[in-house]
Amino acid sequence: MTIIWAMDAFEDNKELNQKMATYLTRLHENTGADILPVYLLRENEIVLPSYEVPTWVTDHSRTAEALFKEVLEDYDLPFLLEPKVIPHASQSHAGAAETLTHFAERIHAEMIVVGNHGRQGFQRFLLGSFAESLLLESAVPVMVVGTHATGKPVSSILFPTEFGDHSKENFRHVLNLAKMLNAEVTLFHCIARPIESLFEMDTRPKIYNFKGKMLTLEQIVEQQVEYQSQRAHHWITWAQKEGVTAQYQIDSSYKSVDEAILEAVSQLNSGMIVMEAQSGPMSSALLGSFTRNVIRKAECPVYVITRHFYDHPEDRFTDTPAP
């Protein structure tokens, strides 16, 4: 197993890099993974032809590699592979992200770890550019470590899910991840509030047309909790057959999804959140406001199963069959 540590070696973010180093150490200890530090070196002055690399670029890259090694010495990670500097000619973060994901595919990496400064407003440029572009481009799952991460052990994983068919594919991956990390899994589902009631009367409960039946909001919630709990029990049995301890939590507070997820993380003391890139209403936009807010505010790493992860399904999840 190879994990890429995508690091901005020469920006003043030592605290964030140290947090990533802590999680990478645990990943290495739990999985025996090879950790490859990678720095993307942008060449601003020239568009490089694919058939020829000028000598000055080679020399520049070697200098950057030497400096990169010096930076990495601050984190005392003797298990790291020889750091890699990848020159690229792109002037955009999307182009840099594409360069990195192509490299990850070429070396058969199974994860990319990247930092997120959690800035807002105009300063959100970093997440709104490279980290977010990487999540959009990558065919390899991306683990984002933010400034709010506390460094707690990854002994429990929170998996927000819609329980749909696509989620089954992701849950296979979550189970494999949980087994590698010796972690428990909590399935987390938010019940969506009906958009509008059919009758708005002050003297009677609001009535909704729900799947062809006229029901009160309380009746809808009761039905949904029962239905989703049955599905969750089925998945928990699946996890148990794979040797993974699992539980579930159904949220019917009608809070925003990101707020509900962050509260669940705090309540359950989760050490990692696994987010689905494609799973019905919860991810109608890959990095809509709720996903972005979770990544920005989470007190633990957010592991995103990216939208391109299933481009080569024959290579995925061969060890854990569906129930």
C-alpha cells in the first residue's frame, strides 16, 4: 500500500504539516503503508514540452528535492520514502491537481493525504483551489487534514450514508479501511424534512403527501426512522460478518447535514469521517456547502471517496463481497 503525502514544503504551515505527520505515522503503524512525500513544483516561466525537459528545470528540481528533504527532517519520520518533486507547467490549481492524480494512478497509490488551512472568505482560496480541485480530479481517495484536527487516534469511523446502491460500494471500502485501522464504524443517516405541507391550518397538524399517503410530520419521521433503522441493521450484520464492529445513528433533527455530521463526530468522539462523493441528495454537489463545511471545521481527518474512484471498478473491493 502506498500513500502520497501531498505537501507544500515551503509555505509557513508547520503546525498543519505536523498534524498530517501524526496521522501518517499512525497509518504507517496500522497498515505498514509506504508513505511518499510529494511536492508539486510549478514552473512559472515556461510551458514545458512533453518530449524535452530543459537542463535548468532538472537542476531546479534537484535543488528543490534537497530543500524538501531538509524540511522533512523537522518531522522525524524515518519510515518515509525518498521524497519526490514533480515539476509541472500548469498555472492553475486544477492543473496541479490533475498532475498529482495522474502520478498517483501511475504508481498505484491508494490514498492521498493533503492539508486544509480552513480559511474563509477570500482566504478560502487554498481549499477552493488545490485541495478542492484534487477532490474533484482524483481517482484515488483523498484524506484531508484540517487545522481543527486534534490528532486523536482513528479508532472509530463515522460514515454518513443514504444506504443506496452506490453507498454499498463505498461501505465495502469503509469496511476494508476499518479492518486495516482496527476501527469501529458508525453509520450515520440524516432524515430529510418534507419540503412543504399540503394543508397549512392553525387548528390542525400540518399534513404532508408522503409517498401517496396523507401523514403528519411525526408519522413521516416515525416511518422513516423505522425504515432506515432496518437498513442500518442489515449493514451492521454485513459488517459483523467481516469482523468489524458497527453501530448506527439516525438523525431527525432537520439540522443542516454538515452541522449534524459535526455534532455526531463530537458526540461519538469519531477519529475519521468518510464522505461519499456520489450518493443521492447528500452529495448533489461533490463539494457543496455541507461537504466544504465538514472539511473546513472537522476535528478529525475527512476521508473522501472521490467521484472518479469507480472509473476502474474491476480493481476495487475484491475482498469484501456484498451481502
